[in-house]
Amino acid sequence: MGVDTAAGHSWAERSRQAVWHPCTQMKVHTQFPPRAIVSAQGPWLIDDQGHRILDAVSSWWVNLFGHNFGPIREAIVDQLGKLDHIMLAGLTHPPVVELSERLSALTGLGHAFYASDGASATEIALKMSAHSWRNRGRPQKNQFIGLQGGYHGETAGALSVTDIPLFREAYAPLLRLSATLPSPAFVDTPVAIDALGAYLAAHHEHTAALILEPLVQGAAGMAMYSPDYLLAVRRLCDQYEVHWIADEIAVGFGRTGTMFAHQQAVAPSGAAVKPDFICLSKGLTGGVMALSAVLTTDAVYAAFWDDRTTHGFLHSHSYTGNPLACCAALAVLDTFAQRDADGQDVLARNAVAAQRLTELTAPLSRHPRIKAARHIGMIWAWDVDTSEPTFAARYHRAALDAGLLLRPIGSTLYMMPPYVLTEDEQRFLADGALQVLDQVLAEVDQLPDAQGPIVPVP
């Protein structure tokens, strides 16, 4: 399967000629061709040479229950025989209604608005927040706050609230940059809370919303922080009449141990705090189909309820609420709701699996070149003591050769595997990650331009 005999070239070469790959300097592929994956089952990817690769990052954090997961596949096939797609303007269909109702029941927020990817969900939430203030007679509330190291996508609005220079700097002239405040992942939580309070005291009249990734800032190197910050966010946003947008695109659907990350912020009353907006994607369909959703409050929805067309939320995507994608999402929610013979649901089984993988990766955490290790739910991260700029690329390529899909972020190695790894697969992952680390460090330490150790990512 490696070579298409009609063309005489491999899939990798044809891809290099025809496909512009994301987050890639394409010149790299002249020396290191992309790996061609032709099938997948469970946590395993199969390349065109028949090699098996363990998908330890869930294909960019989207895959929950393994590839070719039966219930999702069957739901899509069943729906395909009924209705493939219709426009959602002026029409509706049962899967989108049921999914919206179930998401509302899970989050306490309703009025689901759909798109196809996380960045689009960010754009929707930002526009919806500012437009709702405008409809309420406060058009000056049209500015936003993001956090240090925050990442919310790469469309223009999403980049405006993103603080990752690698993604943002080239497009800065095109953006309406937001304010960036200290993140509790990088400073003490009280310091971050005080900074937010001071900013809102001075600028709340012009601030529409604060957007953040609850508990884990993925693109910043899986930087993690306490849910105490979210309690303060809710209190301060209420005090100063500012919306809180929770970007749960990467951390939702069990990744942090709870169904949604913000639910770990529990008020003294015992109730979990609620954002004004929740952005969902990635795991929403188990990583099978493109779908995103924005959920919001009755108050925000009411701001658009009017006889005037201009007061409506005039935003659309051609594939909004696609029935096939909605059925995939419903199958995901069904899977979370099911219990096994021992009475355990997905989250309970994940807790057991997480403890086991944490134990299996203990030698990696104790490695002399690991400066910091951290874990929450089904996410693990280690900061490697190296300043070699090619470390991440070298590790990624060496891991592929060892049968592992791992993509470090800078000098931070992380794992975010599907929820279905057996103990043997977890051991393969833990042992392989450690062996590849030793191999790559031995290589980079011999490079003539090695700069020595760097301060690790907090």
C-alpha cells in the first residue's frame, strides 16, 4: 500500500506535492516526509507500510474512545440512511435538538449554537458577547481579556485573544489585540486574581468578556492551575458585569477528570460555578467528525430576542448542526452515561487508568533531565531540561520510529491518550517514551551548538 503504482510515487510524496499541512514548515517534508496512515483501530494507527503507531496524543486531543469506535460509527451509518445534511436556517432536525437538550442538561447552559471547529466556536462566543452588550444599549463593552499563554484558535478573532507569539506575531497587524493578564499557571494564584480585579476595576465599562482555558493551558505546554482561580473569575465577572467564556475545547469531556474542567471550581455552597459561555469541540464527537458548539445563558439569549433583524445573531456556517456530526456527539454522550458490570462509568474507569499510567511513568518523572512533572485527569506533562530548538521535532520523529505518536510542545513532553488503553498499552507508552527521551537527549547533547539547560516551563 506504500506506493500508488499508477502514479509511481508514495502517498507521502504525493501529499507533499498536493497538501499544505497545518502547523508545518513544508520544506521540512522534503527531508522528513509525512507518515501516511491508511487505517486505525482503537488507540492504534496503521501506516502504509503496516507499522502500528500508538496514538498517544489522541490525534491532536480529539479522540476519546479509540479510532473506529463502534457506537459512533454505527450512529453515523444509521443517520446517513435517514438524513445527511440540511441547512439549519429556518429548518431543524431531531439529532441537533436532542444534542442541544443534552448539552444543556450537562452544563446548565443552553441555546447551543454550532460550527465545525474550535476556532469558530471562539469567534462565535466573542461576537455573541459583544453583540449582546450592544443590544442591551452598552456598545462600548466590546473589548476582551485573555490570559498569559492562552490559546483559543488561529482565526482572526481567536488570535486576538491568544498569547502564543509563534501563532500571533505574523498576523498582529490584522488583529484587534485583547488585554493579556497574568495566568495562575505562571504566577501565584492570588497575584493573578489581584491583577484581574485591578484590571476590571479600571476597564470593566469597556470589557465584554474574559476568555480562558479552565485548569490547563494546552499550547502553553500543558500549564496547569488551581480551580480556585475560576471561583475568583466568577465572582469578579459578576461584580463588574463582564462575561466569562470557558474554552473547554481541549479540556472538556473528561480530560481533566470531570466531565468539564470548570466543574472542579466548587463554591462554598457546594455548587460548581458556571461560565456565561462554554466553547466545545474536539472530543465532542469523539474525534470522528468536525463539530463545535457554543452554549450560553438565558440572559445572553434574551439580549437577541427582538422584532428587529439587526438584533438577531447574524452568524452562520454552511454545516451548522450537521446531523451526522450531531449523531456522533450523541453516541459520545451515551458512552459517558453507560456503566459497566462493576457499575463504573467512563470517568470512574479513567480515574483507575490514570492512576496506573501515573505509576508506570514514575521512572520518566524521576529522570534526571526532567525538571517538572504534572498530571491532571487524563493529561500528563514533563518539562525536559534542554535548550535544543530541534528537540520537539527530533523526539516526534524518534517516537514514530518507536511506534508512538508523541509531539512535544517545545521542551515539554506530554501525553493525552485515548481513554481505552489497556495496561499493556500503557506500559508500552510509558517505557517507549522514556527510551525515546534517552535516545534524543543523547543526540542533542552531542550537537555542537547545544546551549545547555534552560529554565523549565512552569
